[in-house]
Amino acid sequence: MEQGADADGVTTSDSNPLQPDERSLVRGVKVLSIMPTFRCTAACTSCGTYSSPAERTVLNPQAIRAAIAEAHRLGFGIVVFTGGEATLQRRDLLDAIAYATSLDLPTRLVTNAYWARSPQKAARVLDELMSAGLTEINYSTGDEHIRFVPIDRVAIAVVEAVKRRLPVHVMVELRAERAVTRDTVLGRPELRALSDAQRDMVKVVESPWMPLDPHQVESYPDGLATDSANISERPGCDSLLRTYTLQSDGRVAACCGLGMRAINELNVTTIDEPDFLGRAVQTAESDVLKLWIHSLGPDRVLQWAAEKDPSIQWQGMYAHHCQSCHRLYQDPKVRAVIQEHGHEMIGTVAQTLWLDEYLAPAVIDQAMPPKAGLDMTR
């Protein structure tokens, strides 16, 4: 296919296989996630992206721009920069944020805040990021992260972001036994010194820390791991088929999930293919298993497989759906059941997709009064 270049020097083809809101089965806002590097200042055990200081894989800046340009054409809603530690590629990161901003795409950065060695240093980094157009920042911390990045740096980074009215989210690792918790973060003296209005700008959530081995069982607080008593509360995987991740090695995954580097089936195109992002969407949405996981969630697929083969154990094993997803792709017993009986679920998956992606949003839109007529002060 003949290729040309737009005004920004980003290579594009003469035709795009997917246009905004056309032929995409999965509706709603799509996310472009970009990993400028696999390198990280931390070497957390069971890191979902296998990142560490020893990694040296770096993404070509032109590929980053090409992905952002195509995400804009396809109507994606936001660009997220993650890693690895994306700030290690500072110049490429700032350029990419500025380019996304020029296309009116909001941007989010996921970082461990290693750079917040002092309020002054944190201020300089945040001012650079916000000058480029960054609209949200997410910090990662917990017992694994603090082995490499002290919790006080995260606290400093939170405060300096809040001072600049930059929306802040903090993700805290969740296990049964842990030193760092949501309350630990909110109880830091730096955060306690904030006003009530400033503290309200900080969203702190706990997320299960999962082993990379799908057969290793982590210890979680009671009731967190999926079993027959709570599986009805487990939703489908909203990340799969809504988030598309351009990894540092040039592969494009159809999710932002942990373990993309270990599960080949999650990687659907590469930057070497023309219109790689649009092709990623089309390729991923033609995969029934991916549609199944998106619609019903990997835990329910495991439950279904265990009904076919009772030797498949799953109850009480997984609190993070990415580990359940690992199991689907890496356990020969589960794969065999899916291969033999998966066709039986096509009707259910199609019906669930129609209900969730088309019927329910249409009904909600019709039921909601016009926005201009809403009085939010009551």
C-alpha cells in the first residue's frame, strides 16, 4: 500500500480500515495506551510489564506520533502514557503530550513518582508536563513500589499536583498483609496539611497485586477473590477491546492488561503494519474469545470451563481479572475446553454485546432529559 506523510511527518496510508464509530462492535470511549519504554526505576516482583532498570527497550518517537494521529482519526477519547516509567523518556513524553494536546486529546500519565525527590524537583517536572498539556496524573505505590520509591516521594508528588489543580489518582497495591494502604497514603502529613477541598481532588484506590503465574494463589482480604458466591458481581473486562496499548517493542495489544508481554494472543498488530491501530481494532474484534472476555469477564469463562471439566479449579484463586485471563490463555485444560465447546457460547456473547453496547446505551440516552434542562443544584 502506497504511503505518504502528513504535515507533522507522521506516515499514513491512503485508506484507513476503520473510521470513527464505524464497524466497531465495542462502543464507548476507546483509550490509546503508550509505553515509551519498558525501563523502570523499580524492579517490583511480579511486575505485570516485566519492567526493570535493566530493560533498554525504547519506542521510536515517530511511532508514538503515528499512533496518536491514528487514535485521533478513529475517535479515541484519551491517550495514556505508562510503562515502564514513561518519564525516563522525558523529551519523547513531553513531545507526545504536546502533540496529543494539539489534536484536542486529553492525556494521562501513570508514574511511580521517583522524580519527586523534593517539592522543588516535583514542581519542575509537573510544570513541564502541564505546559505540554497533561490533564491527569496517576501515581503507583504499595509494598512493592516502596522498595524502590519511598512513599514520601509519592506524597510530595500528590501535593504538588493538587497545588496545580491537576487531577490525581493514586493506585495502592492490595494484599492481605501489607504496610502501605489507602489510609497510609491519605494519612501522610503532607496530605493532612491540605485543605478539605484539596484533599477531595485526590482519589486513592486499592487494586489487587497479582502473581504472574496463573497457578500461584496470592493472599487477599476475605471476600476479594472470586468464587461462586460473588461471581455474579464480577463484570466483563472493560479494558479488553477498549484500550489498545502500543508497547515499547512495537507490538499493539488489545488491552492494557498485566502480562501482555507473556500472552501472545493479546498482541494483534505491530507498528510495521499500515494503519496499525485501526487494524488492531478490527483484528481484535473478530476474535470470539476476546469478545467473550470483554462481555462476561475471564472469571465467568473459567467458571464455564470448570463446568465442562470439573478438574479445573478456580474458586478463591483470583482477585485480579488479569490473572484469570492469564489462566484462560496459559492452562492447557482450559484452552482445550474452549477449543472444543467455545462455539456453544457464541449466541450468549452476541446477545450480551448487543445488550451492553447497543440496547442499554440507547435506552439510557432516551430516558435522560436534555442536558440543557438539568438543574444540578437541587
